[in-house]
Amino acid sequence: MSRSENLYHLQRIDSQLDGHKRRLQEIKAILEDDRKVMQAKAEVDSTQELFQEAQKALRSAKANVQDQRAKIDESEARLYGGTIRNPKELEDIQQEVAALKRYLDIVEERQLESMLAVDEAQENLDAAQGQLEKALAESESRNADLLEEKASIDASVVKLDLERQDQVTNIDAGELQLYESLRAKRGGIAIAKVQDRNCTACGTGLASAIYQQARSPSKITQCNTCQRILYAE
Ligand SMILES: [Zn+2]
């Protein structure tokens, strides 16, 4: 293998490792960010609160109806109890009962409205809980897929690390240093393939002398423009 070919193989291993690292970071971010589930939980909390408020309002409306009925019973007991005989007083009580009954209609109407409000709040809560279950199930299955992908990438990283250690032994220390510094400066790509006498990384056409040198198995040649190490098959 030529010197540039050894570096080219190292580059291929490193590029795969770079890709794996990028994907592992993406997976980590997706696993950590469960926004849909969080939103669904918040929706359940708020609909739960509204449901409880509606129940409380219904309890109070029921109590008002009961109070009102008790007041009517009490007045009617006085009216029909036989202890009051004064017609004026009896007439007053009759009017009082009529007024109490009119107000009973109002509080009964409010009780009915409260019951409907509870039903609606219950439906909203059920729907929110359904959405949360759905979001949790989706998240679980997506996370399972991602964890499977992560496991396979982790295994590939271990394999590539071993290949890399092996490949590095074929490369001269000075060249390795040049390679690493180019990788740091040139977006991770230190080696450029030569195709049709062009540097495939930056597109520059190579002068004849450079091209010949790049084809030599014993020499390391850099592109005049992007400085990457040229690899001509
Ligand atoms: Zn170039």
C-alpha cells in the first residue's frame, strides 16, 4: 500500500467514526427531548384541574338546591301545620313559598348546567388521557428503535476503533500529525481523492508535476489550493 493509500484508509475509518458520533448525538438529543409526552402530561394536568373545579361547582349547586328545598319544606310545614290561623300571616307564608319555589327553579337550572359542565370536563379529561397514552406508546416504540440503532452504532464504533489502531501503525508519525492537523482545519477531511487530474475536495485541477507526484507510492503530496493530502488510485 502506498503512503497516501494508508492515509486514505485511515480517513475512511475516521469519516465513518465521525458519522457515528454525529448520529449518536442526535439519538441522545431525541431520547432526552420528549416534548410530545410533556405537552400531553401538561394537558392532562390542566383538564384534571378543570374537572375538579366543575365537580366542586356541582357539589355547591346541589347543596343550594337542597337548602332551597329545606326552606320550602319548613315554610310549607308552617303553612299547613295548623298552628297559624291568621289569614294575613298565612297569605304572607304562601307568598314566601311561591318566591322560594321560583328561586328553586333558578338553582335547579344552575345545578343542571353544572352537571353538563362536569360531563364536558370529564370528556376533555378522558381525551387528554387518551392523547397521553398515545404519546407514551409512540415514544416507547420510537425509543426502542433508537436504542436498537444506538447499540448497533456502538458495536460498529468498537470495531472501527480497533481497525483505526491497527491502521495507524502503518503510518509515519509526522504524516499522522499532518493528517490530524488537516482534519482539524478542513472539516474532518484531510485526504482528497484525485479524479480526472482534479482534487475532488476543492475541485482544483492539478498541475502535471503535482499529479505525477501524487501518483508516487513513496511520496506525500498536498493540493496547492486546499492543502489536503492527495490520493491518486
Ligand atoms: Zn484541493
